[in-house]
Amino acid sequence: MGLLLVKCLRGKSENDYCAIFEEEMSQEESREKKLQRNLLASAAERRITSSQNSCSPAQSITEILNDVPVESQVCKSEEKTEKANSSLKQETSTIASSSQSQDSCDLFPDTSSNVADSPRNLLPASKVFSQEAFLCHFNVAPNCSAPLPPLQPEPLHTVLFHPWIEPGVAPKPFPEKYRDKWDCNHVKMPCSPENLYPVKTSGGGRKFQSQWELIQKTLSAPIMSSWDLEEAILNYNSQYSKKWDFQGLHTFFSEEPNYQNRTEFFSSILPGIIELALHLPDICTQPVPLLTKYRTHSVTLSQKQIASLLANAFLCTFPRKNFQKRDSEYSTFPDINFNRLFAGGRNGINKKGAEKLKCLINYFKRVTIKEPTGTVTFMRKYLVNVPHWESSTQKLSRIQTSSKGLIEVEGTGMLQVDFANKFVGGGVLGHGCVQEEIRFVICPELIVSRLFTERLGDIEVLVITGAEQYNEYCGYGSTFTWSGNYVDSTPSDSWGRKYTQIVAMDAIHFYKPEQQYQYHFVKRELNKAYCGFYDDTLPPAHLPAIATGNWGCGAFRGDPHLKALIQLVAASEAQREILYFTFGNEALKNDIQAMCNFLLYKEVSIKQLIHVLKLYASQPQKGKIVAKLYDFIYATFRDIQTERKPSQKRMEILNDSDTCGSTSLD
């Protein structure tokens, strides 16, 4: 039947394939489930009766991994069952391989035909979808989005403008006139009457003057070069005159070979930045509340308000934000003034800094030429109810991997993961230039979050909705290059926000990578990811899928094989699906997809996978992991299916009458 079915499928679409297969396989699947149920019931009964005489715990994981193939380990009493299943498995393998080689999406071409033939990927074809078919099943905004309630300020949501959204018109700030708040719960604004600085009097004493008046006076004078700009900034930051370095800025405007807009910057772009900055009390008429630890709170600003705040950051006007010492007022907040970006090295500005400046200058050019009219919401989420991972019966969600594509492009309309630093934005204003920093400079409105977001805790994330992309780029790290202006055509919701949602969530930095498999570290990452993924305000049908990748890997030294499973578990508990990017790593893509297909076929629940991860962490270690994680998982489930006697701490098979064709690890 298998060969005949494959012939029938040639030239047909994925929908035709699924329909034909399900019709032909329905009887076979029911037969397979019945056989598997009987096998598991008898195996469980024998395991329970022989528990007093279980084998010695001396059996090591190395022995398990070196065992002969599964088929030769089946006891004689199970040979008939194995034979009954063999023809079905052969048909399934043939059909799965055929589906992998047929209709595939141009964007995500499938090159893993060898994986389809692996015993680890023996899935019923009703559970294997081509990438093209799988992508069409993803929830993507705005198609899956529910109608929003009317926008209005609430106790846990601050709105800094009148909540009447008219497309193409910038929202009016609220209140109409500036109201100051100089306290520990709000951003201390540069235009505040409380922003004072000491000056010497003629009599040798001191008096306090308005810092904002000095800023206004200084920036109202002509600035025709980078040297003039340095002098102006240091005039109202005199205490840093011997600490701040502007050599990078000077080198950029005098020697950067690929920057052709020097004259335009000083003649039109910089005056526009200064105008935006000096109109801060008219544009942002109340201080922004600080998003502090241990509480959930949202702030929605207009894009024009964000532009004014960033203009002040570019000109380094924010008070009290330049001290990074442990006992300073804002030591638990990222820096926001751009002075570090202006610093140079031995040879002036480095390439990464120059490319970042090009991105930011292009952003300011755009917002000074045409007034932005949208809005952006920043929500700090604090996880109150942590899931009980060890007892969750939730089944694992579907996941699709791709070695090609980018989170911000192919993940359009999904919840896009920012591989964040606990200080959001990481090194965006310094030397950093990896995933988070790149996202922040191509979407500069994200940078304003550094002004009011305190360092993230273990069960906290930052979700940004509505950030617009202004820049194109290519490269990564030292090869990062601004490649031009980008026009973001993403539609907007009824609150005026782009249908772009980004979650900034920080992973643990492992100085000893082998420690990451310890369960308390796994649990911390599970809680962090779940905090980013869950949304209890909407039913699953209205939740977009998650676009993510190697979160916490690279410099943080995480294992992408483990991080993929952690994110899958967290997404499953949140009832969302995943599109996982491996950024050119084809082997990793195949490994993760094969494992997730295997777990999906086994109908593994969260608690079952958690128990296996805990078992893996408990294996004897002397500075090194004895077995690779995925090999251990495959071997563990293979032991259960073939009824091998367990090594120490190996979980028992329990007969679950409600689940057919699956194992139960408790």
C-alpha cells in the first residue's frame, strides 16, 4: 500500500497529500495504536511485578548508547507485535521521505532528506508536514489578532497622550501643559525645574541654576562641526569634560569613507534633532514612569514623543544617568545618553560604531523630515504564577526549524524574541553588535526603553509592541553594515501600533557551560521563557506564533540543543507554536527538527520531558557531560519502548489508559 500511496501523491499539493494519506492510514493508525497500547500495558505490568528484582544501577549511559538497534532487543514475547508494526513503519518512513522531497517552500528549502530516513524521524505522515504546509498553519498577526479594547489609561497602563487615534495624525500629548514629577518612580526629565547645577558666584560662593536653561542656551548657538557638538555637550556636562571621549565622532565625520552626508547632517539633520530635543516639554508633557522590578506595568508613547526623548539622549541631556557605580541612583538601569557611542579607540571610531551611527542618523533624518504618527507600547511583565513544570500534562506544541531567514523578516506578525541582556539593549550604545544590538539600531525606537526599564529579574521580561524598522542592514558582529533606508509597511492596530511585537528576555551567562544542564538552571530558563511567551488575556487562537532561535547561545555559552527544548516546553505551556531559526546552521536545524518530530510522535508531555532532562542532569559528571543531550533522550525513550531494565533513577513505564501509543514518565 505504501508504494502505491507514494505514486498517488506525486505532483499533488500538501493538502491533497494530507487528505489522501489520512483516508488511507486511518485504519492502519487505529491498528498501530491498539498494538502499542497492548504492548505498553503488558510492559508496565511486568515492570511493576519485577520492580523488587530490578537490575543493578551499574548500567551506565555509555552502555545504553552503545546498545544494538532497537529491533534486536525486543524479547521473544514481543516479536509478533514488532512484526505487525514493521510493515507500517516501512510505509510511514517511505511516505515521510517522499513528503520531504516534494513540494517545499522556496523561502525555507528542505535539505534534510537524510534525516527523514533516520529512525529518529519515523513519524506517521499525518504528523509530518512540509515546511510550506506548516507555515500556513502558524498564527500570524493581524490575521489571528482579536479586536483591541478602547485605548485608555489604567492603573497598570500609562498613556502619555490623548487616547484618540486618527490614522496619519500624531496623537496630542497629555496633559496639554507640562507637569513635572521629580521622584524615584519617574524619569527625571532634563526640562524639569528640579534639574539644577551649581555655579560659582563672584563672591566665591555657590548657587544653583537651571540645567535646562543652560541646555537651551547652548544648543541655540550654531553647531557646524563635530568639534562644536562636543563643546556644546560638555558645556552642560562639564563634570565629564576630562572623562568623555568624542574621538570616534570626530573620526566618523572626518574620515569615514562611506559616509557622504556630512554637510547634510550639520545643515539640516542636527538642527532637526536639536529642535526635537528642545521641544521636549511640549511633546512629552509628563515624565515617563519607571518600569521597575517586581511589578507588571505598561507605558504607551507616541512615536513623536520617543523621537524627542531619543534626541535628548543623542545630545546627552538626561541628568543622573551617567553614573554606573554600584551605589549610584540609577545603577540598576542601563545608560541612555549617547556619549559612549561617540567614543573612539586607537584608530578613531571602530567599524561597528560607524555603522550604528549611520543607522541612528538615518532614523533622525526620517523623523525630522516627516513627523511620525504611530504609537509604541512597552510592557514589563512580572511572572506571578510560575508553572509546576514537573506535573504539567500539557502536550508539546509544533515547531518548525529553518537554517535560512531572519526573525524580523520571516517572523513578521509573530512574537519575535530579542536575545536580550538583563540591561535591555545590551551594548547598543557601546561595542556590542550581535542580535539584540542590531535589532535596536535598525529599530531605534527600542533604545528609549533603556531610559525607564530597570534591570530584568529572573521572572521578568520586556515586551515592546509597535516599534518601526527604519534601517536595512547586512552582516553580523564585526561585519555589520548599514545598507540603507528601510520603509516598514507593516500595518497598524487600532491603537496606532505596528503589528510588530518583540519580547526582550535575558538568558543566563554560563561561565562553565556544563552547569547549564543542572535542573535549577533549566528551571530558571523555563520560567524566563514562559514569562515572555504566555498571555492570559487572550485565547490561544488569537496568540501569534513565536519566532526565535539560539537564545542565550554564542557569548552566553548556552547549548542550542538544550535552549531549543527549553523554549519548546515554555511555548507549549503557553499554548503557542514556534518558528525556530538556526541562522545558517543546517546540521543544528536537522538535529532540532528531528528531535522535536520524535517527541511529537511520542506524544510527549511537558512533565515527561522535564523528567528526562532532570535524569540527564543527574548522570555522573567529572567536569564533562558523559553523553550528548539528544542521544540521551533518544536512548531513554528507546529503553522504555523496548522494555529494557532501567539504570539508577530511570523512570518506570506507567500504563495510561487515556493515552494510546505514548509513554508515561512520572
